[in-house]
Amino acid sequence: MEEVHVAPDYGKAEEEEERERGRRLVLPSCPKVTLPLLLYFKMAFILRVSVKRKKRSIGATQKMRIGLNSYKAANIPCKFRRTTYNVLNFGAKPDGRTDSTKSFLGTWAAACGSVKPATIYVPRGRYLLHKAHFAGNCKNTAITIIIDGTLLAPSDYHVIGNAHNWVLFEGVNGVSIRGGMLDGQGAGLWACKATGKSCPRGATTLGFTDSNNIEINGLTSLNSQIFHIVINGCHNVKLQGVKVLASGNSPNTDGIHVQLSSGVTILNSNIGTGDDCVSIGPGTTNLWIENVACGPGHGISIGSLGKDFHEAGVQNVTVKTVTFKGTENGMRIKTWGRPSTSFVRGVLFQHVSMANVQNPVIIDQNYCPDNKNCPDQVSGVKISDVTYQDIHGTSATPVAVKFDCSKKNPCSTIRLEDVKLTYKNQAAKASCVNAGGTTSGLVEPTSCL
């Protein structure tokens, strides 16, 4: 039987209607501390003893439990109870064909306008959404979006192809997304781009901009037109149990992109896509990535940085317990070969496993796509204090470690600790240009620092 999460003051008529549909209503519970404690524990103790000694019938025990729950529901003030808004009640159609954008925006408006913590519930089904912009300045700072269904982008990529974002949250605080799938249906746009014809740029599937205290848990992003998830100008963001799925040849489909943000954590996630699994842009600080599987894709990349002369740097980044399988890169730092005030410092790559990775460890400070806007220039980005610790596995190319640093600002304080990378069951090679640092423990290939 399908469960429907509803508000405590859900009307009787609505209750009967939901029950006729074969759905079970779930009421959120109130804080237990408001129940008279002596009576609560007395009843709980009696119930526990009756079950343990088996002196009461099963029916009597059930009645006592029901009575206790009824007492709690009837006597606890509910000012802290969540108000739940079901998108179906706002007109959304789970048929995958009817445009439900206005219904979702209406549901958001109601939840955002609630003075109580609010839950938006998306039941099972497929919901067609065009561009959806969820704006902040809400009356509460605890909105949970529970998705049991799939949100579909239009199959015609022109509809949202120039919208920059398909689903965007802007200026929100305390929003959580739990479960669900976002299907960007991007294959058509990828095919267009492969022909070399004029095509829309594409839309990011899910974006959070200028937002704080965000949690994304158990979400799947499928076949985004371009970037899957973008965290831009945010603070205190946690992504956990996220899955990103796209073809290995899908262009510019970065899994998770972070920029101008602090306190972002990415945990226990699987990312397979056609570009960077995680890309780390300018102005990212205090980023923690742990227990992430990457492949296919271009690895985990800091950059590209230094495209603009005045650009915020990247610092305090930890990447640990990560696996790369069949990726173009493993751990990459990439900067434009042009003047810039940007920097990278305080980076730790730890406990990393490689399987057939083309460039397991790489710093490239001569990035210049199509040799435009930077030929014969050098990168101004300063890279320092980068540690590679317990890195092991196999390289798909002879050179497993490559540090190609800036002539103007050589890489400094690079540390290799307990590194073992091989190529076809033989020792791999290392290449260093303008790079300085130290090694400790077993380091293979032999260090060139």
C-alpha cells in the first residue's frame, strides 16, 4: 500500500479520498518532550511489562499501544509539526506527458510560504517539467522534498536548451532533496553537437545558487544535457548517495560542479559521465570528497582555473577513498596558460585506487583549448601544498605522474607519499616541468620532483 505523508490537520474528507485510492496516510510525529513525562513513561513501562510477562492478550496489548499513540497525537501541541504538500493536490500529473511545471511551482510557493517546516511530496510516476525556478526568501528554513518518482525534461532539447538551468533553486536556506530521479533526456542534444551543427548550449539539470544549508540524499541524475549538478555561491552543502549516469561520450556533462562555495561535502556517490566526475571551480574552499566511484569520465579536476585575470583561488580540498575506473584522468589540476591572480593550495588526495586510467596524477598549467586566447603565454596560477598519499593502481599510458607547471610560478611543496602506479605490469614513468617537492615511503614511478 502506498504511503502518503500528510499534514497533521489533513481534513477528514481528504482522508477518506486517499483511503479509497488505497493509500495509507502517514502523520509526522511531534516532539516527545512536550508529553507529560511521568504519564508517558508509566504507560510505556506497563506496555513493556505486559508484553514481557505475556499476561495480557495480543488484542489488549495492541489496544494499549493504539491508546498511547492516540494520546500522543491528541495531546501534543503541533506547532513544530511539518506541513506536507502533495504535488498531486496542486494538479501535477504523473503520466510523463502533461506539463506539471506550474503544479510544482505552486507546491513550492505553498511550502515556501508556510511558517512551519514543510515537506513537498512527489509520489511515484513520471512528471514532465519545463524550466523550473524555485526562489527563496521563504518563511521557514526547513523544506524537505521527498521524491518517489521521476522528473522528466522535455524530449525536445530546444525547449530548455538555452535556459542555462532546468531545475534551479536560488537564494534558499535549509532545503533537502531525498530520493528520486531527474532525467534530463540529453541524448538528442549530444547527437546534435556531434554533427557540428548549430545547437543550443544545453541546460544544467539541477542547480543551487546563493543558497545555504542544503542536503541532497539518494538522488539520481540521468542523461543531463550538460552539467548534472551545480553548486554555485553556496555554504554548507551535503551531497550523499548521489548517482550520476550518462554516456562516456556525452559532452560537457560534468557530474558535480562546485564553485564560489564553502563547506561542501560529497559522500558515498557513484558518478559515470562524459566529462569530469567532480569539477572544482574558482572560489571553492573547505571541500570534502569521500568514498566516490568515478568512471567513465574525466576524473576529479580542480579547474580549469585562471581563465580570468582576477579570479578567486581554491584551497582546503580533501579527496579520499576514491576509485577511478577507465577514466581519462584521475586527480587533475588544470589551469589556463595565461596571466591570472588565482591559486591552488592545501589539497590532499588520499587512499586513491586507479584501474586503467590514462593520466592518474596530472597537473596541467598549459591548458589552451584550440590554441586560442593564450598561445605563447604562461599560467599565473600559483599551485602549492598538494599531497598525494597512498595512491595505487594501473595507468593506461606509460607516464602515470605528470607535473607540467608554470614557468612563471613553478609548483611548490608537492608531496608524494606511498605511491605505486604501474603500466602493463611494469614500472610507469614520471614527468616533471617546473615542479618542486618531496617524497616519502615507496614511490613508483621514481619521483622526478
